[in-house]
Amino acid sequence: MSTRDHIEPHFSPSLLRTTYELVEGDLPVLLTIPHDGTEKKVGDVLLPETTDKLRDVYVRTLAQQISLSCQRNRDQSPTTLAQCTHRQHRTAQIRQHFSEMVREQVRAMHTHYGRCLHLDLHGFASSPDDYDVIMGTNHRKTVQGSDIDVRLHTFLTQAGYRVYLPTDTPQVGERFMAATRDTEDDRLVHVSTDLGLTGVVAIQLEIARRFRTAEVEESGKALAKTIGKFVMEYSK
């Protein structure tokens, strides 16, 4: 049954703080993981179930590997913001609060560093062209005139990954954020770039299922290490 059939519970600010995990870093990079939570309650309240599809399992684990790779490289790390609430149990208030936390972190990074790279991490089960990573920028709108998407694409492809890079022009068969701007919740890259701050760029990264496992395998570690190297290159 959809949350639309229920009166959704409303939570205090203190309880809302339990619906996400924020690990603050010391680089001008924000990693968000909005869809890999496991909690179905807030406090003692069981949340109603929605019809959202589950595609993003173990994205959070991969994000942790990216941060670990940065720490090993230069003893620094990106900031990581992860939704703790299960994707099928997020209420409108929980989704909106997560978006506001994204805005807060982006503003803070822009104030401190004068720039911010927001990587919004997701997962997909299969791709007709067998991509490893599908990049999303709503046809380059969220990179705001920079070449950060092209640079990341080059970095990943030179490491041997098959990566989809959207252009300015829509293409037949595009998926995810490469093609459309949908709801605010699923398009967090717009949440950050809509702030209108110079130097803020955002890319949605859809990661193939084969790189995402509970116990991170070598393929997942290698991809996380490559993304981590790019994060460090950007942060210089």
C-alpha cells in the first residue's frame, strides 16, 4: 500500500536527525547516498511502505570504499551523507529533510572552499550496452559550463571502465539522470546546483550491480579506488 493511502507521521527535528548519517570530511567533495538505507522505523514509529523500486543495494558500502581510498591516498576524505531510512519507507518529510541537508552541506563547502563537487551515488541492475557507470547531468545542465563530467569520463575510461557520458543533446534510449529531470528526491544533483552558487557542480553516478556487494570484492574496490583518485585530483 502506498504512503498516499496513509496520513504520514510527522517527526521532530531531533528524530529527523536519526534518518541520515553525516560523516564530515575535509575535501570540497560531497558524496550522497539517498536510496540504500535499511531502517523502517523512526523512533518507535513504523513507517508506511511505498512502491519505490529497490535498485541501490550496497551503494553505501561502495561510498565507504571511496572515502577509505582517499584516506589512504592523502589522509583526507570527502563528506558523505547517507539516507538511513529504507527507500520504500521514506515519507515526504524525510525526503525533503535529506534534500535540505544536501543544500546545507553544499553551502558550507562553497563558503569554505569556494567550490563543491557533488557526486550523487546510485545503482542499476542491468544496461543494454553493458555499461559499468552511467553518468547523469541532465544533458550537462548540472555541470554548469565546466568540463568536470568530461574529465571524470576520461579518467574512468582510461582505467578500463565502460562509461556513459551524456551530451548537451538528448539521445534515444537514455536512462536515469542522463535523460530527464524528475522529482527533487531522485535528482539531488539539481538540489545542489539550483542554489546558483558559482563553482558548484554535480554528477549522478549510476553504478552497475556487479561492483556492489556486501563484502566488497576486488572489482568494487578497484572502481572505488579509481573514483577516489579522481576526487583527490579534483581537490588539489
